[in-house]
Amino acid sequence: MPRGTGTRTERLLPDIPDESAIPDKLYFRIGEVSRLTHLRTYVLRFWETEFPTLRPVKSKSGHRLYRRKDVEMVFTIRRLLYESGFTIEGARRHIAAGEKSPTEQAPLFQAPVDLTELKSIRRELLTVLTTLSRKC
């Protein structure tokens, strides 16, 4: 996507295939999971430390081998964090509780005041600014 086009969210969250797009294989290497989920490998490694349910096995040579259930868990974590606005701790609790719909956690960013109140505050600040600029 060219620079400056689309919103930040659109640039960060390209269209990702759903869990049905997972190939029918026993094991996936970290690069394959990265391509499937559109996540960087370091994100996957970090999530392994944060989510106890995400534990790929390691081959004799030390390569991470994700099973299908691990790949499905990555899709779930991605959906909770990026689409539903969960924090890592909230997503961890949600997964541990085994709930299916992310309805319990409030949105992460919510405006505490309405637009009319903001306009009123702005007017007051402008009057303070003009008063201060006259004194200087």
C-alpha cells in the first residue's frame, strides 16, 4: 500500500485469511505461520512467552513446529488483540476462561466526554489564551 493512503489500522491489518485457509498439514514452521497470519516471526515468539496455550513443539534441530491447534490459537489471539481491542492480559484471561465471544471487556479507547463539552472547553481555553496574550 502506498505511503499515506488508508488508515493506520488498514495498513497494520491487511486482509487476513480466516482459520479455514489453514492447509491440511501436521506441522507448520514459524515462517509458514507468519505468512498465514500476516504476523512477524518475532511477534509469534513473543506471544509464546505471553500465552501459555501457545506452545509449539521443537524439532531435534530446535525449529518451532506449530500444530494446527497452535495456528488456530494464533488466529484467535490476533483477533482478540487487533480486532477486538483486548490487552494481552485481557486476551490471556479470555482464552483461559474458554469464552467464545469477546463481549465482556470494554473497548480499550473510549472518549470520556462528548463533542459539545469538548467545544466548550476549547472556547474557555481560547479565552484564557487571548487574556494571557494581551498581558504579555
